[in-house]
Amino acid sequence: MEREWKDRNLGTSIIFRVGAHTKAPIHSLHVAMIFYQRFYMRRSLKGHNYREVAIASLYLALKLYDVHLKLKDLISLYSNVCGIDISKEFVILENVDIKEKLRDAVIFFEEYVLVTITFDMDIRKVL
């Protein structure tokens, strides 16, 4: 249980740190954190990489607020801001570009987060 709380906090930290560098409205970061928390209310942290879900949640929120940022730029921001060597943090298949693998994971989790939160993107009642 303690490990899950730690991972949830690390995920929201990733959203905040990377999102701050996107120059997006602060509401979009709050929405990303809400998407992230809603996802983990319905799914376990054990079966999903919290980093990938955090970046996917941020990407969804940026789209919702019409912040035009390419996914490859978001991934580059993530690796630069968090000071993470992507090759060590994610399971990488042989002969596959590291950023391409992360891009594919974020695209997958973008849809998976939407399905998990039942496409409930109305957060007015929360904010």
C-alpha cells in the first residue's frame, strides 16, 4: 500500500514538473492530475507503469485545453526535466528506438485512460 501511494505521488510530480515547462494553463495540469487519479481509482498501479500513465494523462489534458504540443516534444521535455535516462526506466525491445517505444506507450495509455475513466472529461464539478 505504501508503494502505491509513493508511485501515485511520483506520477503527479511528473505531471506537475513536465507540465510547468509546457507553458500550459495551470488548470490543464490540475485536469491531468485528476485524470491520473481517476485512472488509478479504477486500476492498480501494479499492472501499469505510472510514468507512462502520467505522461498520457498530461497529454490528454493538454489536448483538452488546446495546448499544441507534439508528443515527441512532450517526451523530450519529460526526459530533460525529470533528468531520466529513458533507456533505463522503460522496458525497451531490441532494435526499437527508445523514444518511439515511449511514444507508442503514451498513445496506448491515452486511449486506455479514456476508456478507464469512461470518457468522463467533464471536470467542472471538481474544479
